[in-house]
Amino acid sequence: MSSPDIFRPGAAGRLPWLIAAVAGILQAASLAWPWGGQPLWWLQLVSLAALAGVVLKAATARRAGLLAWLFSTSWLCGTFWWLFISMHTYGGLAAPLAAAAVLALAAFLGSYYAFAIWFFRKRQPANRWMAAALFATLWMLAELARGQWWTGFPWGAAGYAHVRGPLSVLARTVGVYGMCFAAAFIACAAAFFSKRDLRNRSWWLGCLAVLIVWGALGYQRQLALQRIDAQKEHPPVRLALLQGQIPQDEKFQAGSGIPMALEWYAGRLRDATATLVVAPETAIPLLPKQLPSGYLDMVTERYVRPGGDQALLVGIPLGDFTNGYTNSVLGFAPGQQPYEYDKHHLVPFGEFIPPFFRWFTELMSIPLGDFNRGPVGQPSFLFQDQRIAPNICYEDLFGEELGARFVDPAAAPTLMVNLSNIGWFGDSLAIDQHLAISRLRALEFERPMVRATNTGATAVIDHRGQVTHSLARDRRGVLLAEVQGNFGAVTPYAWWVGRFGLWPLWAVGLLAALVAWRCCKRV
């Protein structure tokens, strides 16, 4: 059978399946290019357009849904394959079982996209612009479902490929999920394109409308950035970001990793001269009552002295058997009571065990526990007029939860700080992907994001989402840098997501799906 026949409606063939699988892998690569770790926005659009192309030519809605399932499973496997490292290398789970677990998770999450595309082909509008809009809406709903259902795991959403592309101007208005909509709309519209459209006035008018909206939002963002850059009232914060490089397989071992961490961090905390010192998630790997006598007082004494000019944020577990435990950050500043931030969005299997899955966790030797959750929208750490908002590990993946701190503009954070340990995933692309996630949060809120990690990426991200300073990964060291907090107005995204969460996007998406179900004919 010749290649044109493969794409003819009703024809069988392997090429569409191959295109869907390869396009999914390329979508994963677009989030963090394996040779350099940078996101490639254009590759994300090309890969999704390739999927849209085979979906539009699929003979049935069922076939289209299966192609989308193959694409999304390949994409998600290629995105978070590094979970294999945590389960097998550090957890001791047999390699076949670890690989099967990653594949099963990707296949399960991929079913959201399969259902979205099946629905799209069932109710595809005749008008191509309307069809592209429905495709994008359903794709966004699938991303939302992945990001919120079953505690949510939106790692690798399409919008993260666009932290430095043309669509980055949308972040401050509609956030990462709105960017997912825009990317899917462009990809589907491109798949519809043919040579005869060059002579089609309506096609060019549609393109012009898209460019006008994009240009208006870009101009609005540029004005906002100029206002931020003009702020001169507050001096920059001098930072010391600590990266301990404690081997993950030794981190919680009493004879190796624990004394190594206690000694190294104690020395750095005593010697630091920066204004704000940040040590990463569980930098101190013991509960306060388990520490050597006087240890915590010794390393924090210089930060609480009245009249001092230094502050400290350090990751440490807190709690007891009776009241439960938390993954926390302690903050110390001159003349203030110790500040405490407790992690809200816990990691399944790492910080809590989902119902019916204890059998799975018992197959691994990862130090697991059921931690207590901190509340959403906890107050910021106050120091020298700065309102510093910590978040731990992959909490910066959930912009709708960070947005709760921006409801009151007068109390909105001026600076965000992420304390992480990605050592569970080795020197993999997880580090680059997490850096892109933090960059997009900086774009959404137009606030700098400072990152202190165990193995990388320890970095400073400015309010434009650009990395201004970084420390080489997989090495022990201290990153000295400066960052300018943003005391300006909150972004449109921060305003609505802080008040309503992601419900506005859900409402618009579900309404569009309902209209399509009632008004468009079945295919």
C-alpha cells in the first residue's frame, strides 16, 4: 500500500502509529532537550501538530483516541522516565517492576488525552477555527485533569516548553494551562493548513486575529516589566544558596550521610556573610530532638541576634509521634520568633501512602512516611521589608496553590524560594525540567524564584523567568548572588487564580465541551 493510502480515511497502516509514538517522544524532548536541558518551544508545537495531523485523518473517533493515547503515553514516559531511578536505584525495586510502574503511570495519565481526542473526533465542528478551538479546549481539560485528579501530577505539561518562546507572554494572564490551550490551538490550526489557504481570506483574517491578541498581551507584559524594572526603593537581597551534594543513598544513614550533612551545613551556616542564607529541603535530616545537644541553637544563633542583618531559611523535618510529622522550613531573623512553613502538597509514596498501595511501597526500601499537610496560603517570612514565600520540592508545580498567597496584594510575596532535593532522580533531566517549572512560576507571578537544592539546579530566576545565576549540578558549593524583590502589583493570573483556583478554566472548558456535544454532529 502506498503512503498516501495509509492516511486515506478507513485505510489501515502503521505510519500514523509510528508518527504518534515518535511525536510523543519529541514532545518530551521539547520540555528539556537531552543535549543541553533547554526547553524548545517550536519542537513542542511541531510534535503536537504531528499528532493533530494523524488524528484529523483517522478513520474513526476510536482510532483517533488510540493514536492520542499512544502519543501521550510515549510523551509521559519520555518525560518522567527518571522515576525509574528513584524506585530501582534508590528504592531497591526490581528493574522490570520499576519500568512497568513508570509505563503504567504514563498509560493511565495518557488515558485523559485519549478520551479528549475521542470526544473531539465525535463532535468535531465543520469550521476549522472552531475545530481547532475545541481541540485546544479538550487538550487543556486533559492537562487540568492530570494536574488535579488523584492529588495531581502535572509534571511535563506542554506549557513548560514555552518559558522562553513567543507564548511566554501569556503566562502572566492565563498561566501554564492557558498556555497549553494556546499551544494546542496553534498545533491543530497548523495541521488543518493546506496550500489553498494561502488564497483564503478567512484563514488570513483568523491568523491576524490571533496575532493581534498575542501582540496586545505582549505589549501589556512589556509595560508591566518596565514598571518593575523602575523600582528603586528597596535594595537587592544578597543570597547564599547552599548545595550540599549529600549522596541520596547515604542521606538518611546514621553512619555516613547524616553526620556529613550536619557537619557541612553547620560550617556554611556559621561562615555565611550574605543577607539571606537558604539551605535545601531536609538539609538538616533529623528532627530537632534527634540532633546533637545545642546543634540547632549553635547554627542559628547568629541569625536571631537583635540588630543583626542576616536571615536563614533551612529545610528540616518537624513533629513527633503523637502529633505527626511535617516536611518543613524553619526561618530565623533578628529579633523574631522562629518562622515555620509546612509543606502542603505531599508526594505520593514518598510523603504519604495512597490507600490500597501499601503493598507497593513495601517492595521498596525508600524511607516512607505519612506526613501531615500544612495549609494552603501560609504567611510569608518577613525580613527587611521583603515578604519571602517558601515552597518545598515539587510544590512549585502547583501555581494555583502558590497563588493563594497573592489574594491580598499588600501581603503578596516579593520573593519566592524553592527548597528541593532532586537527588532521588540522579543527574537526569528531572533537574532541567524542575528548573523550567520554577521559571514558569516566576513568569506567572512576575516574582523572582530562588532555588536551593541538594544536587541541582541551585539557581536564581528573576521576575522575567530568566536564570541570572546558577551553580553547577552534582557538586558541593555555595551560590553567592543578588536578587531584586518585586513590590509591584500582582499579575492578572495571580489575581484570579488566588481567588478562584483553576475553576474558571474548568468552567470555560466544560461549557465548550457541552456546547460541542449538543450542537455538533456525531462523526
